[in-house]
Amino acid sequence: MNAKLLLKTVFLIVVLLFLVLMGMENRGTVEFALKPVLPNKVTLPSALMYFAFFAVGVLTGTILTAGGGKSSSGGSSSGKSGK
């Protein structure tokens, strides 16, 4: 197994563990106000608020790192000749 993939998987599991712990320990309601976008305050349980912000962060990270693929450039040969 690739060590980089294993490290990323362990990191994701740790982040999800913290998300579960925050949801279990913070049971109160939270008011969220964002005047330019939302005219009214949003009142939700804190666990749902944590999950929503986590989901937005994951989607943002996925969008920023996705795509691109391999760029092909003409001068990227390894210096080996066909002799």
C-alpha cells in the first residue's frame, strides 16, 4: 500500500473522530448570522453546524485539488536518446 495514501486515510479518520467528539460534547444550539447572504439568523444544534462547516471544507478542498491531470510539455523527456 502507498504510504502517502495510508497517511491521508489516517488523517481523515482523525478529523472525523474530532467531528464526532465535537458533536457529542456540544449539544446546545448555535445562532449563525451572515447578513449579506442570509437575512435571518439560522439556529441549529451545534453538531449540525460543525458538520455543515466540515462538509463545506471538504468540498472546497476537493474542488481546489481536483482536475488538472497531467500536463504535457514537449521538453519533459528524461534525456535518453533513441541510440
